Amino acid sequence: MAPVVEAVDLARHYQERQGLFAGNKTLKALRGVGFSMPAGRTLAVVGESGCGKSTLARLVTLIERPTSGTLRLDGIDAGTADKSTLRELRRKVQIVFQDPYGSLNPRKKVGAILEETLAINTPMDAAERAVAAREMMARVGLRPEFYDRYPHMFSGGQRQRIAIARALMLSPRLVVLDEPVSALDVSIQAQVLNLLADLQAELNLTYLFISHDLSVVRHFADEVMVMYLGRAVEQGPREAIFSSPRHPYTRALLSSTPIADPRRRGERIKLVGELPSPLNPPPGCAFHPRCAYANERCLAEFPENFNVEGRLVACHGVEEGRIG
Ligand code: SF4
């Protein structure tokens, strides 16, 4: 059976104007990203702000087209699909945004918000749409009387439940979760994550989970992709990434998240310096200005991905055995 989503060598470049006489410069927001996800699994994409996570979300949700590379949804190449097939594919991919306040229309009641997408995309009549909306509300833990209320009448966690319900109205195969709990209180985060896990098990959903919070990813993901300046620098099963991270950037990210195990406290690595501009990335390994293991080769040669202990890593130091 074809994976629900498969990305091969995806790239997205933007032309940025540099002023009247300086011409354009190419911003490589995404470079050579690939992954494959079967039904019912979660891929977490992590990295600092500006690493390419949001660009990847826009490509996977078909909001933008890649500059190069291939994106397949349920085995169908979105790059060569005709208009009606693309419309079908768009129904299969939905997104839940970070900000449940901004993503819901404040002038519409919950019932109308949930039914709107059915009215646009299905032949269901008004009565059928109302039944479907009420069923979905029950599924995400919203009480029936909320049907006639406006978004501003709800807490952040309840609004995110409404956003999740809306994303599921068209029975998608893939849901992109773009920092879905980072705007919520910690106590509410756990409730929303539990709901997402239950819905995944019940509906066999595939999640692309975008987050900067590794403590959330640790409990939620099956696979993890660590991104730096538009490319994946380490990707593999969650256990491998969290128990024995190999890329220095992954180690630094993990070091910055709180850990309960006092034996691991000595391994902390501080991430120094800013993320360089993708308009002017450093040569060789883009992480070299911030890496304690950088050598001459790192400054000159782009590190390709290679397989080590069940995950892909792009690092000369790991390949040379300098980083164990
Ligand atoms: Fe550090 Fe070199 Fe590995 Fe880049 S390739 S992460 S600079 S050791």
C-alpha cells in the first residue's frame, strides 16, 4: 500500500529583491527534504524558527508548489495531478494552526464553522451537515450546546478542539499540526495532545507534527526529522533520536530541553550564535559557525545524508567517527 505522504528531494526557493540595483537573491527555504509516512503514524519536524518547518507545511498542504522534488499523497504525484485530482488531494490534507484565536472566524458560530467546509466540498444538504457537525463536536469533546456559540466564548483549549473538529470534517488522511499546543497552558496541552492521539488511533490519521518543543515531540512522535536552515540534518525513529542523538545540532536542541535524568546533565551542549540567514548560508556544513566539532572539511564540503544506526545524519564528524 502506498504511503499516505511521500516527499522526495523537496526544495522550495524564493526570489528576494535586494534593492533597486542589486537584483534578486535566492532564498533556499527548503533543500532536499525527503520522508515517507504510512497511515496512522506521526512524523515530528523540529528545529528553530526559520529552519524551514513552515515552508514544508505549506508544500505538504498544497498551499505552495515545490521548486523541485516530488510530493505524493496516497501515491498520487501532486506535481503532475490535474485540477480535479488536486482538489481531491486537498481534501485529504488538512491543517491545524498554532493560534486557535486567529484561525476561527469570530462572526460565525461553531456549527456554521464546521458545516462550511461540507457545504463547499460535498453535496450534503443542510440537515446532513448539521448532523455531521454535531457528531464531530461530540468526537472532539465539545458539548452539544456549543453548536450555537461564537469562538470568543471559549477557552484556548476549547477553540483548538473546534479547529481540530473543522480539520476533520472532510475525513482527511493527513493532518498537518503546526505547533498545535504551543499557545496553550501546559495543563491544557496534555488534554489536546491526548485528544489528538485518540483521534489518530480511531481514524487511522497520519500526522505531520511541527514543533519547536522537544518535550512534546518526545511523547507524541513515531519519527523525528530535525531541520536546520532548510534541510534535514538528522531523521529517524523517535527512540533513536532521543536516546542517542548523533548530529551536534540535535544534541544541542535536546540539551536545551529539561531532562529528569541527573546522569545526563553533564552532557549539556549550549547552542551559541544565531541561525544564519538562508539568503546567505555558510559554505560547507551550514551548522559549522555554531559547531564545536567543525574542522576544515566542514567549512568546505557539504555533508550528504548517510545511514548510521537506523537514522539518517548529515555530518562529517559522525561519518569520520569524531562524534560518537
Ligand atoms: Fe559540525 Fe562538521 Fe558535523 Fe557540521 S559537518 S555538524 S560542522 S562536525
